[in-house]
Amino acid sequence: MKNKLIAGTILLLAVVIINSCEDKEGAAPAIAVNVPSGCDTAKLTYSSDSNTMQTIINVQCATNNTGCHSSGSISGYDFTSYTGIDAVYKDGLLYQALFGNGSSEPQMPQIQQAGWDQCILDKFKAWIARGCPK
């Protein structure tokens, strides 16, 4: 009986240790993406494909949006380059800011530019779900 208890405890500890040591950095949350027709969310990348997020981010978040997330902005986040937005994605803050976290409402964008619609949200969801590829 004592050997079974020890073996069970060791097995339980091994499972806990293995699960706690998983690399969760950059892990995209499980995201359900229901895209309306006419909204192209295929092959989304930041800038290296024909269907890019860079233009949307520049218009809605960075350079064209009163500089909310541009270099030296008061927000402290610079989305004028992939590096800046990728860091926020890896922290999990990009998804949370746009879609909330279950207990909080979305916080961004605070100033919506013309063109902000469900398709843009769907593109962000799909891009984040794929790991924000460059």
C-alpha cells in the first residue's frame, strides 16, 4: 500500500512538473473565428504577403491614428514596426486589448478610424490565432 501511495505521488508530481514547464510564450489563445463572406482572413501576415495587417495597424493604431501607438507615444507601445506589435502579442495584451479577456471589455481602439468594422476584428482574430506571422 505504501509503495502504491509513493508511486502515485511521484506520478502526480511528474504530471504537474511537466505541465508547469511548458513553453507558453507567444501561445495564442483558442480563438473561434467566424468570418463573414467577403472578408479575406486567409494567409494573413504582417507585411510579407498580399493580405497584410501592416496597413490596418498603421491606419487604426499607429502612424495615421493620431500617433496612439507610434514611436515616442504616450502609450509606451510602438506599433510602427512588427517588433513592437509582436512583443504585445507575446505578452497576450494584443488579444486582450481588442477582445477583452472574459472579465473585461475590449479597450482598443480608443479612437476608431474610418473603416473599422467587423472584418478588421475578424482579421485581427485570425492573425492572432495563427501567431501573428510576419
